[in-house]
Amino acid sequence: MQDLLSRFKTLPGDQKLAFMKEAMIDMMEIFSSNPQKMMAEMMPASMNVMKSKGMDPEKMQSMMKNMMG
């Protein structure tokens, strides 16, 4: 896993975005097969990342809602 992450970090921004778009399809398949597990494992990790980067989770949620219309 660390090797894959290291290789991802070396990509330029546009290639990182392209990779994330492709990976998102597989991630959604995994998440949809067991939504409770996804919530239990991913939400705490997401919240920790947001807090460590100084992001307000409520503000992020509001931004996402605004983007989705």
C-alpha cells in the first residue's frame, strides 16, 4: 500500500485527479456492497483528515450541498 501511495504522490495534479476519477468507480462498488461498513470505517478517517488540514466538516458539507444544487 505504501508503494502505491508513494507512486501516487509523484504524479502531477492532473494525473492525480484522473486517477481518483477512475478509482472512484471501484470505490463506489465496494461502498455500495456494505454501506454500514463504509460509514463505520471511512467517515472517522475522513473527519480526521479534514480536521488535520484545518477544514470545518460542517462547512465542507455545506459546500458539497451547494455544488450538487
